[in-house]
Amino acid sequence: MTSQWESLLKNLGEWRGSFTRFSTQGQLLEDIKSVVSFEGLNENKTMRQIVRREGQEDLVLEYSSLAKSILFFENGAFSQGSIQLAPFTEFGAELGLIYENRRVRLVQLFDKNGQLDKLTLIREHLAGTEPVENPPLTVNDLLGEWRGEAITIYPDWRSPDTFSSTLKLHLDDTGRLVQSLTFGLRTITSTATIKGSLIHFDQDPEKQVQILLLPNGASATSPLQVKLRQPLFLEVGWLIQPNLRQRMVRTYSDKGEWVSLTLVTEQKV
């Protein structure tokens, strides 16, 4: 099995793109050009990471081990962020997907009251390769049946779990979105209202979740508020090709502990 460090090395190179910040309602707030480089030193035992953003001071990091807050999949996809939801502290995570010469990363941040506060989409391509920008995601892109293979990894290093999943999406007679997700023997069905680029799962007033449809085929799934003693998840989606999609889900228990990270690769049937 590939080590976490070897999986990090799948991100070597210079990634050019932009950090695009959105309001929680999907309004574009700012778009800043960026270059993020990963250079292996000392026979790749040390990583030098430089983040350059237009109009900001460079951020230079060097490290030879990984924090407990980050996990990598074998293809280089990763997530880092809060390992515990705690009262009166900011909370959030970054979820990063990688496909050939492209990366899509999403940062979701919640304020000290647990309200969804900031969303940043980072779209990147490797220097020296052609940038490919997919159209903004629409509801119609998602309708239909998606069959996927999922792998779940754990911060306590136990063996990964793999399973198949089926996601079905359709509109009912009233125009609400109906979502049916099956993994293993379990099926969860939920419905949502659609308003422009926002999909709002509002059946349970205590657990309201939204999906924000974003540029480059990306989507951000977030609770509107994170609460103590309630399990939660953060998700990024990426429609890489019309019939190929990846999703990454970072899951927290009802104790607020980060418990798992799942990568789903699904095809439309």
C-alpha cells in the first residue's frame, strides 16, 4: 500500500490557477491568481511548498512529516482541516481532488458561532500543460444515475474500506430535486429546493445542508451551521467529464471528532 508521504508526492510540481472566494449564497467575491509549487528536497524526504498569491506575501513551508489533520489517497487527493469541532472556535477544512494535470480544491470555513462563513474554490493545472476549464456545474449535469466505487480512509490508520455506491437524482412534479444514495445495504433519500446555483436540503430544520454549484464543474456541500452533538460532513464534487465525477467527503461524529475521509469515483449510466 502506498504510504501517506508517497501519496503527497503525487502533487509535486508547479500548480498554476486561482483562489476564487464566494459568499455562502454563491456570489463571486474575489478571484486571485496563484502559483503553488511542491518541490522535493533531500531525495524527496523533505517537501518545500511555496504559495504565491497576487498581491500577497509568499507563504513558504518546509516539512518532512505530515500533521494529524491531513490524509492522502493513493492518487494524491487529500483533505486537511479541523480534527475536532469545539465551542466558540473557527472550524473548517480543505478538500482537494486531482485528475491528470488538474486539481480542484475547496476550502469551507465556519465562524465561531458555527455558521457557514467562507467558501474558496481553487482551480489549478500543472505548469507547462494546457489549462482545461469545465463549464460551471448545473443541476441538469447531475440528473440521472451514477454508479461509483468508494474508498474510505481513517485518521487512526486502520485499514481502508472499499464499497460501491449508487446515486440517483431526478426532479419531481413540483420541481424539487430528489436524491437517493445507496451504499452497501443502506439507502438514504432526501429532497431539496433549487434556486439558481443553490440546492437547499431543507426537510429537517435542525440539519439544513446546501450544495453550491460552482465553476469548472465543481460543487460544495456544506451544513449551513455546525452544531455540537450532531454528526456532520463536508463534501467537494467535481464533474471532470460529462459522465465522470469525483466526490470527497470528510465526516465528523456526533462528538465532533473527525472520523473518516471518503473518495468516490462515479460514472453516469
